[in-house]
Amino acid sequence: MRYRVAWMKGDGIGPEISDAAIEVLNSIQESLPISFDIKFYDLGDRSKIERGSALPEETVEGIKSSDASIKGPVGESAFESIVAIRQKLDLYANIRPARSYEGVPHAGKIDAIIVRENTEDLYKGIEFEVQGVATSLRIISEKATRRIAKVAATYAIKRRKHVTVVHKANVLRVSDGLFRRVALEELGSGGLTVDEKYVDAMSMALIRNPEQFDIILTPNVYGDILSDEASQIAGGLGFAASANIGDLSSLFEPVHGSAPDIAGKGVANPYSMVMSLSMMLNHIGISRSDNEAMRASAAISSVVEKSIKGGILTPDAGGRLTTKEVGRELAKGVKEFVQTG
Ligand code: ATP
């Protein structure tokens, strides 16, 4: 099969880690009966400066008309670009795995997935200031909560069948009260173990005993914060990939920002982007029932695991390789993995 992929390289380290992931995708095309027609689109700070918009209409149309899309991080214009895309294309499920790997120093053993509602909460962006008083409206709807809870159940069923619902319903009694009620209702009938935690207690429990968590279901803002914490426990932002999934489109991206402090130095960790690519291929495989896409995703995951263990790492993870060198090694590893079955 041939798939159309929209690729936004983004800002800062985005182009460097994208190039490394493209090298891996090319090695997939060369070794498996699957191919990709990659089209590049503008997004983020540079796009804003050069084209007057952080999210040009052409980019939105490009994502809509592609089979899958993937982006590098963006800088200061995140709200106008990525947050806007999530809402425009109704990419309501943000899936953020946090997994510790042998070979990378980590604060605790973790293998969890944060399932974060992606279109509402304070990130709806309804804010105003009147006479020195700033107000932000927090939107939590039954519809959005129900559908994200369904996604959490789908993941839990395939894993340890355990969901932790994170909220602060003891204080935010109406908004988080609704999230809690609807989520527990939705998860109650599927043979899952469901527990709940207040978000402050959750941030502590994640550090104290991260191994206990499987699927973590949360509203948008808590999920944003907890996923950075979980990735740090797992070994750092350089290994954190994510998916934004809706009924009609999907978009895959690293969890981290554009890392302006290391941009252009050739030392950015490309695993976050390569693992986002693996998530994209897995999604294509499931949604199109394509075994080759599933095989491609599994090949990348295996090679990633082996390479991390084998010390193929950039300096942030204690290694000495450049972004390009890691990309090249992963591409070579994927080809060998596929050829040797
Ligand atoms: P932004 O404003 O775009 O979010 P930021 O620097 O505030 O950028 P991040 O980009 O998320 O936030 O980076 C936080 C820290 O993690 C920085 O020190 C950065 O260098 C480091 N970092 C993030 N991603 C990577 C990566 N892929 N490889 C190596 N270091 C990274």
C-alpha cells in the first residue's frame, strides 16, 4: 500500500529530529512492501514569520487530505498551531506512553499510557481581562469526557485492564465532578479495575510508585503536566512520543517543545520523533488493517529498544552520538531487523 503522509518539521530541533525519522521511514520503504508519499507543510514560529500564519490553511488541508500526519515540535506559537489543529480537526484523544527503557537512567520503572482529553478544559482558550481581573473559562463536557473514557477503555482492555481516573473533583466540583462521574460511568461496565486519584496526589504517587499505573485518564491540562512528569520518570523528554487521534484525522508528535537551547547543535535526541513515527505506523496498521504497517511499527519498536540498550544515544541520555548518527543507526537496524525476519 502507498500512504500520503503530511510532515511538519516545526521549529528548533524539529527539522533535525524529523530528518532522522525520515531516514528510518526510508529504510522501511526500502525493506517492506509499503511506501509513503511525504508532503512537507509549514507550521509554527517560522511559518508565522515567513507566511504570516503559524497554521496556514494549506497545512490544515494537507493534514485533512493525508492518510496520516506527523510533526516536529513548535516554539512560541504552540497555541496558534498545535492547540488550534487539535480543536479544528477534533483530535480528541491525546495518547502519551511513558515507558522506562533499559540503558537509559530513569527515576522509576514505568510502563503507563496517559490518555488525555485534547480539545477542552482551560486550553479551549476562552480568556479575557476586565479591569485588572483575568478570567479563563474551563470547559468540560459530557460528550468529550465520554468519548475519551471510551478510548481509555480500549487501551486498558489490551493491557493490564487498569484505569486510574485523575481529577480534582473535591474542589472543582462542577467541572471535574462531571469528568469523574461520566468517566466512572463509562468505565464501569467493561471488566476493568478502575480507581481514581486527585491530581495533586497523583503527581506524588507517580514519583513514589510509578509501576502501579497502567492507563491514566485525565482532562487536558492535568494530562499535559503529568505527561512531562511521567516522561521524566521514564528517562527524559527525548524519549516521549505521542498521538493525537480523532475520528477523521490523526497527528503524531514528540511530547517535548522545540528545545531552543540545543537547536542546530546536532545533539537533539531523535527517539521521540522516531517513536512517534512508530505510533503513526501502528495507527495506520490498525485503522487500515494493514499488516505491513503493523510490521513496520513493530520493527521500529524492537530496534529502538535494542538500540537504547546498546548505547546508541545522544548526550542528553548519557551517549556521545549526534542526532544524525542515531538516525542512521536506527535506519540500518530497521533494515537488518526486517531482512532477518
Ligand atoms: P518550548 O518553549 O518550545 O516548549 P522549552 O525549552 O521550554 O521549549 P522543551 O523544548 O520541552 O521546552 O525542552 C525542555 C528541556 O528538555 C530543554 O532543556 C531541552 O533541551 C530538553 N529537551 C527537550 N527535547 C529534547 C530532545 N529531543 N533531545 C534532547 N533534549 C531535549
